[in-house]
Amino acid sequence: MSDYIRLGELVTLQRGTTYKGAQLGEPGPVLLGLGAIQRNGGFRADNLKTYGGDSPAKLILGPGDLFLSLKDVAHAADLLGALARVPRHVAAGRLTQDTVRLDLTSDRVSSEYLYWSLRTPDYREYCRSHATGTTNLGLSREDFFAYRIPAPSLERVHMVQLLGALDDKIAANSKRTETIDLYLAAVFGEIRSRCEQQGFLRDVADINGDSVKPVAGGTLRYIDIASVGVGDYEYPDVIAWEEAPSRARRGVRKGDTIWSTVRPNRRSHALNLSADPLLVASTGLAVLSPREVGFAYLYEVTKCPAFTTYLERAAEGSAYPAVRADRFGDALIPIFPHAEHDGFEATAAPMRELAHSLEVENRTLSATRDALLPQLMSGKIRVKDAEKTFGEVL
């Protein structure tokens, strides 16, 4: 057996087709377009849309099926050739004009082995180096089929099994976090339906109350708008004050909720439960600090659809609608009686802390996985060493 195998000897590709926008959101399979793939690979589940239009059987994928993008519109090419796998909780998905399905045609490798082989940095660099075009990047089928993966060995097969176990742990943690989020939203909604009192956000929280001025020789962790998603943010590395952008001005403390002031309809917000005193946010983020209420209560209030709707109305500008910080304080929010508030906070606060710990653990697990991936294809790490590494985080 050769040490390397061309992808063209292992798989065929099924290209997707266009769809009608008018039938988005109707009952049907979820669309598996560029938005369903994470940068550099992996399934992205935070913005899935169903499609009720024509979906031929050849375009339908089920749990475990592999699909990828052969195009990208960003210079970084993070999605060019990026691979994803349909998770167990997605019963059916439909390819779009931007994605293709991988159909395994050989028993020389397993689907799992192929999946991890195409998640390695070596493969990602190959895709970038073979990109065609300037604005719209493409990876030809010929170049994709020409990529070679190492033939399976006992060590590599065992490594793939370990990587799969790690991915399962990350998925389980994410599912627990999602369950916590749904449960607390339901509890909050039930209490809200019984409590009619309202007040202004500024009466229970401070907005941008802690401004920070960079000091030469100091350090920080800088959060910008691009690093904030829905409910979470990418924990930044420590950098020197001198390296910080001039807009690094908002101090963020444990219990603060951060919200994007630009294009608030994107729902870019997060709860910070890190006690790191170095956390600083861009002036493009509003920092909401609980004053008369608990942090879990404040976070739930400000992630309600009604609060998002208010921000959209309060935004000014056309190309980049933005909300002034003082307008956050003008938002009307539900005010629970003390007993109701305290009861909710007693339940929600520890659950939010648990969700935070799961997110922190997932960052560690992801970092471990990413560190092992290059060594998977190089074969330079022994399974015994890998198991030791995994044992410290699983």
C-alpha cells in the first residue's frame, strides 16, 4: 500500500444547487451553505435556516454525512475547502450552490478517518495555496482530488478515535449549555408573564461606567465586536497596552453583559463571568453592569427579543446603524418583585456559572484538539502520549 492516497481515489463529489429565498424558514431540511461551516472546518449550528422548496434526494444529507465548500469570498480563505459533518441533531440538510457532499467510494479509509484528515492544518494550507480568483476564491475539483492523505496506520486510526472522543465531549458540553439557555429563558418568560411592572434599564444597571485609559507598560485582554457572538466571546490573549487599538476603552468586570452598539440586529452580546481584571472592550461595545439586580437577571433581560427590537429602533445611521450608549439606558425592561427576582437569581446564577465553566472547558478541549491535529498526519506522536494528553482534559 502506498504511504499516501489521492482523494480522487477515495471520494466523489455531489454539488448542490440554488434555492428560492421566498421559501426560507418553511418546514423542510436545513440549508447546508457556507453559513453552516465554521472557519477552517467544523459544523456551525448557530444560524441554521430551514427550506421548504424543492430538495431532490441527491442533495439531501443526514447525520454523519460530510460536506465542504469549494469557494470563499474572503481573502483569508478560511472557508475554502473547509469541511463539516452533519451532527446527530440535524435530521436532514440540503446542499446549496456553495457546497458539495463527499461520497466515500473506497473501503481503504473510514469516513471518520477522512473527516479528521481534512481538518488538519496541512490540508487547510493546501486549499489556500491552490485558491484561484481574487474576489471570489475557488478550489477546483482537480486540485481537491489531487490532495493526498497518509494511508491509515494503527497509530493514526487510534489517534482518530481519540479526536472523535474529544469532539464528542465538546458537543456534549455545548448541548448542556444550550439546554441551560433554553431552560432559563423559559423560567424567565413564565415569571415575566405574571409581573407587569416595568422600569428603565438605567435604573438597575450602569452603562459604560468603567472607562480605562491605556498606561504604558501595562497589559490587557482586548475584546472587539468581531470576537463577540450570541452569548459568548472569544477569550483574547494578553497583549501590551502599546499594541491595543485606540478604541480599547471599556473595562469589563465579572457579571457584566456586553452588547454590540453597531448593527445590534446581529444580536452580538455576551455575559462575562471571568474574573480577569485585564478584560477591556472596544468602544463599539456597550458594557452593562448590574447595580440593583443580579447578573443572571440582567443578562436574561437584555437578551430578550423585546430588548433587541428596541435597539434596532434606537439605532441611527444607514450603512452601519449604531446605538448610542445612553440609549441603552432608555430601554424599558420588566422589573420583578424582590421575591421573584431573588428566586430567579438563586436558580439562574449557578446555572450560568456552570455554562461558563463548560465554555471554558470547551476552549481547552478545542485547543488540545487543534494542537494534536498537525501531529495526526505527521505520525510523530504516539497514541500513548496522545491518551495522556487527552486524559488531562477529558
